Amino acid sequence: MDWFYSFPNMNDDTLRNLKKTLDEGFKAFTRQYGDVIESFFEPLQYFLIQAERFMTATPWPIMILLIGGIAWIASRNWKIVAGTVITLLLIGYFDMWSDAMKTIAMIFVGTVVSIVVGIPIGIVMARSDSFQRLVNPILDVMQTMPSFVYLIPVVMLLGIGKVPGLIAVVIYAIPPMIRLTNLGIRLVDKDVLEAADAFGSSSWQRLKNVQIPLALPTIMAGINQTIMMALAMVVIASMIGVQGLGQPVLRSVNGQFFSLGLFNGLAIVGIAIIFDRVSQAYGKRLQKHQEVVHG
Amino acid sequence: MADRNVQGAGIKIKNLYKIFGQRPDAYVEAVKKGMSKTELNEKHGHVLGLRDINIDMPAGCIQVVMGLSGSGKSTLIRHINRLIDPTAGEVIIDNADVCKMNQNDLRQFRRHKTAMVFQKFALLPHRTVLDNTVYGLEIQGLSREKQEEQARRWIARVGLKGFEDHYPNQLSGGMQQRVGLARALTNDAPILLMDEAFSALDPLIRMDMQSVLLDLQKEIKKTVVFITHDLDEALRLGDRIAILRDGEVVQQGTGQDIVLKPADEYISSFVKEVNRGRVIMVDTIATHSGAPAATGGVTVKSGTILEEAAKTMTDANQQYATVVDDSGKPTGVISMNSLIQAMVTPISHLTSRAAAE
């Protein structure tokens, strides 16, 4: 009855060998293709470095004007703009300006990559049930796998630095983008689609004129979620060398610096709220035609 | 628009069958040999949508297809521009079989030959009235200038001038359907498909829209296929009416044919509620004997409906009237008595049933 109380597990040697084989296989893969993969991500690195340089090198008053201006264009709401400016001023006053700019650069690039990659995948998913069946479990894994676990192969392949950090951020942040694009397109009113067909739309015209515009509120919700998840990933990504607000948080965990952690944490919260309010207000403004209803 | 002649193209539907289900082709032969809808559904799990539809829709006429929900009328209209693929049969328009077109030809056909108006309007909510109306032309790739020129004209024509920049949900149902109509007309296609286009509107607005359509039709003379579940609407609009039941045509003909000679009890039960005075024409009851002298000079034109004739005669305080054709030549005489009789007499089917009970 031994097997009843202790699980009849794989024998230790076999297990050790299995892990060893896997590790060595992956290491060999890394040695062989590491450089190729690294060069593949070079444009991304360039983009990231440029964005960061721009954010940190631009004098702070111009940066505040710029971000405030973007907030205004997107939301047309003075309260949101005022909140944005005050938050940025506070971040600067508490000496977190350059870290905050690095974080914003990271979020910006991560979100752009997620959108550029995620929306087309979402569109294909909406058009093909078999592709959806294939992608859904992958997204499930991406969302539930503890992020530390996929940091390991990323670091092994690309080392420590910005790009692996970015990849980790994108892996974590892209699923809602893909899922909500897919959902939004699938939920488009069948009657309107039929009308588009009846007038002889090609499938590109259908997509451009009907599916994307009608799915836009859902897609905007996806973008909003992606930004929030990217921000949540900033602290974890700091473990593999991503600079920004995550670094001091990490340091304060190690050294038990309560106030340092608190300030940087609050700065992340502040940035999250700015991004959230501005992107939501923009999404709502795109849907203004839905608000004015015939009495 | 200078062309006042018939613009439409005739539509010939021949031996059209539609079976819904996993393997429709496997059952089409059995259905052709007479398998019933119930048997097909219960034994084989397939639904018979349409059975052996043959309708010849002449160019430039309003063809109404009437039936209750589930009769297959919406399925039928979707075969004309092949939003639904048939299981067997042909839909011939301009000597081409729509059912045999490839994707590209079909797209061109839909762009240039047909335009459709939908029960639930199906407007693009994110586009203004103007941008909705240009949709068909935009798809065809016309210049924006031309698109707008056409669209603005039709928007004005359906009575929405000044609403060009409104969004659909700022408009009432009736106005939204006017946009739907303007969108279809802007396409300037010879065939206009209207799928229960006015069914979602309240009665007064519906009457109003019917008048708009009849008015327009005098000018555009397109081949209009109009789907409805409302016999009054069918009789008011239809040059010809086909009545569908359980996916089969049970009767087709003019409105008067259907009211005077209902093919079966199903149709007579519809017809008994109809205001006959508005459907039957004086020619039906005119007698060639009688005393023209007694008409007192009152004439009614051939093709006048009974109600109007009755009004003319009561206004003139006469018991008789002469029916004349377009050139003014007398073709017969009607009496007030026969007129009232025709307006109230129940149709033969009912009489026979009443007698049996």
C-alpha cells in the first residue's frame, strides 16, 4: 500500500535526466541561435532606445506640455488634463522624473508593439474558428504562467537588458489586446454585416468599413487593458534590468526601504491613472455618435 | 433620370429549392419527389426553407412576396442577391444565373444590379446620414464628389434634407428607414430588394413610407421585390403578389385576383379582413347590358377601385355609372347595388365554409 500514501512519481534519476536534457537542449539552442534572435530584435531595441532618449533628454517643462497636450487632444476634458499635469509635477518634485520617463517610454513601446502585433492576430482569430482554437490555449498559458518563469528563457536568449524586459512586458500585456479584438469583431451586428455584403463589399471593405469601426469600443477596452497590464509588469521586468520606477521598488524590497517603495509605487499608480483616464476618454469620444439618442 | 422608361431588369426564379442543414444536397432529390417538410425535419434533421419556387417578376413592377413568419419569404429575397446560396434552382436576371456566378461576378452584380433595404435598417451607426447613403457608391469606388451629389439628391427626395450630418441613432425609426431607402436608391441599381422594410415602423409612418415608395416608383420604375407579412401592405403596393406558406408559393397574381379568387382556406382567412372596396376594380362588376341612359352622365375610369367609384356616384347622387376606358369609350355599366354587394359579399371560400358549418 505504499503507492497509496506516497505518489508513485517518476524515478529521481529519470527526472533529473529529463530536466538536464531539456536544459542542455535549450542552452544549445541559445548558443546556436542567440545571435540571430538578438539581431531580429534589434529594430525593437533601436525604437526603445530612441523613445527613452526622447523622453529623458527633453526638458521637463516641454515634456509636461507635450503630455498635457496629448491628454487634451485625446480627452477634451480639462479635469483630466489638470490631473495629468499635477501628477507629473508631483512625480518630478519627489525626484522620480527620469525614472518615470523611462517607465513611460517602456509602456509606450510595449503598448505599440502589443497593438501592432495583437490587432492583426485578433482579426485573423475572428475570421477563423480553427485559428481561434489554436490561439486561445496559448493566450491562456501566457496569462496564467507566472511571469518569472518566462523571464528565464528570455534572459537566456537575450541576456539582461531592455529588449528582454520589453518582450516580457509584451507577452504579459498582449493577450487582452488579442482577445478583445477577436471578441469585438465577432460581436459585430450581423444585420449590418449582411447589409455590407448586399452592397457588394469585398472582405477588406467589410473589415475597414464595418467590422473594425463597430468593434472599436471593444478594441479600445483591449488597449486600455494592455496598458494597465504593461504597467503592472514594470516592477517584475526591473528584475532583468529594465530601468525606471521598477528599479527603486525592487531595491526597497531588498533593503526594506518603506518610503522609497511607497513613493515609487504611488508614481506607478499615478501614471496608470493618467493612461487609463486618457485612453478611456479617447475611446468614449470615438463613440460620441452612440450617445446622442433620438428622444 | 431623363429615361422615363422601365429601368428595372426582370427576375425569373425557376425551380428554386433551399434546404438548411448539414447535407442539403443529399435530400434535395427526395424533396423534389415529394418528401414533406415535417418528414425531412423529424427523420433527417434538415429544415426545408423553400420548395419549388417559380416566380416571374416583370421588369419595372412591384412584386410583393407575402407570408407569415417562417414561410420562407426572407430566405427567398436573399436568393435574389445570393446572400443565401440555393440548394437547387435558378435565379435569372439579365440572362445570367445569379446562382452560378463566381465571387467576383457576384460582387459586381450586387454592386451594380441590386440594392437592398432591411427590416432593421442595418445602418452603420458610426457614420452620418450622408456617409451611410454614399455607402454603395463608395464601395463601387466612385469619386467622393459624385457620391455626395447622388446621395444628397436622394436624401432630399426621401425628405431628410437638413439631416445629412446626423447620426442614425439621433433619428426616429421612420427617418432611419428613409436613410435605408436613400442608401438603396443612391446605388441606382435596377433591382430594389426590400425585406420587410416597413414592418418595424408604426402604422402611420408605415403608410407614409408606402406612399413615398409608390410615389418614387412612378419616377424610377425599378423592379422592386417587397417582402411583407401584412396583406394590406401587399395589396397597396403590389402590382403582383405571391403568397408563401411553409416555403411554397400557394398563390400568385394581382391583388384583385387574390381577393376575388383565394386559392385555398389559408388565403381566404387572410383575405376576409381586407377592405375589398380598396382592392377590387370597377371592371370586375361592370355589366355590359343595362341602361346607359340611366347613369346620368356619371363616368368612372376603368381600373378605378370600388371605394372611389362609390364616392363619385354618391357625390353625383346617381345609382348608375358608366365605366370608360382611357380613351373615354364606354366599356360597361355599374350600379350602386352591385357595388355595395361586391364590397360586402364574403368570398366564395367563406360562403362555402359558412354553409358547411
